[in-house]
Amino acid sequence: MGVYGAFLKNGFLTQMAHRGQYAMRMLAKIMGWSTGMIMVLILLERFGQIGGWNREEILLLYAFDILSYSVAATFFMGSFGKLHRLIRQGELDLVLTKPADPMIYLAASHVSAGYTSNYLMGGAVLVICLIRLDIALTPVHLFWLAADLLGASLIQAAGFVFTAVPAFWIGESEGLYRLLYKNLTEFIQYPLSVYHQGIRELLTFVLPYAFINYYPVQYFIDRQEGICPGILRYLTPLVGCGVFLLSRLFWRLGLRAYSGAGS
């Protein structure tokens, strides 16, 4: 673990040493996430509520999404988001020669320090929403907040892994990332109750992105809706661990099919 920690520290310090580039990356991320939030606020200004959810409740969905995405992307975007390049350029071959778990090694050695702005923005929105919704952070609430954000982060990370690993067979997987992750996670910016039943079931049972924010947020705002109301809002930590474990098994399957960049 000391070796992994050294990789993390070195990665952060190296990226932050280039302050101009680091600042531009943070600015770009702020602009990207702010655009989505502004669109939500414009809709709420016009209609007042969306699917019976008020402004603060929907912004709480946004906060869970950006915070969990940022945790996952800090460790998995730089590695699995570029896995097809690592395979093609032979860098993965070097990783496999190391006496370490390849997934953990990749995550630690390709850590990204560019999500600081996301943490600040998501944390600020989260705190403001909790205050305005008069949600008291009791020890039980704090436990579920931490557990849900961890579970949601694991789901986001699993999304990166599942859409990257097919590169072992098809060579290029960026299209899968956009199709099965980026495009579909845009649905969770709003309550799933506004969508068709088929989409709700897809994002609950097949690609469980609804557990990133829609179900866990219901616990904090004392709402019960959707599929199996009152039950699924407690399952984000379990779902997160389950899908991340499946993604690791899929990763190992891809590694077994890999025969080297020169083959």
C-alpha cells in the first residue's frame, strides 16, 4: 500500500506543478458542469417542479452525481478512459510486469488531480441543498451519506471499467463509453419518474445508474417513488460493491484474452 500511496502522491504533485494547465483544466470542468446545472435551473424557473421534485431536491441529484463521478474519475478516468491507447502503445505490457494488482496499479499510477473544482462545486451544492431542505445531519444521516457516496462512486467506476475493457477484443472502446455510460448517465440529472417505464427499469436493473443519485437521495428527502419504493433507496452501497466486483471480473476476463501489444 505504501507503493500505491507514493504513486498517488507523485501523480498529484506532478500535475499541480504545472499550475497554468491545472487551472485551465479546473476551469473547463467548472464550465462543463455549470452548463448542465444552469439548464436544470432554467427548466425549474419555468415549470417550478420537475416530476414533483423541487429545485433543491433536483440539485441534490446533481450533487450526488458530480461528487461520485469525481471520485471515480480521479482514479479511473486517466487509466480506463485511455485503456485502448495503453493497449495499443504497449504501456499495459509494462504494467503487467509489475508485482502488483494491475487494476490498482493503473488507478494509482494514472491518478488525476484535475477534479478539485468538481469536489468544491459538488460539495457546495450538497451543503446548500441539505440546509435549505432542513435535513439534519445526524450520525445516521452522516453514515448513509458516506455509504451512498462510496457506493455511487463504485458504480461510476464500474461504468468506466465495463465500457473500457472491450478494447481487449475490438481495439477501440470510446464509442461504448459514450453510448453506454456518458449518454445514459445524462438521464439521472432528473428524477426517473419523468421517464418511460422501460428507461426506469433499464437504469435500475440493467445499467444501475439510478442508484448513483435517484434512489439514495430519496432517503434524505423522505420520498418513496419508483420501482420498489422504500427499499431501493437503501441499496446503493450494496449495488456499488456488486457492480464493481463484476467489473473486476470482466477486467480479468479481458486480461486473459490479451496477448500483448505486438501480437
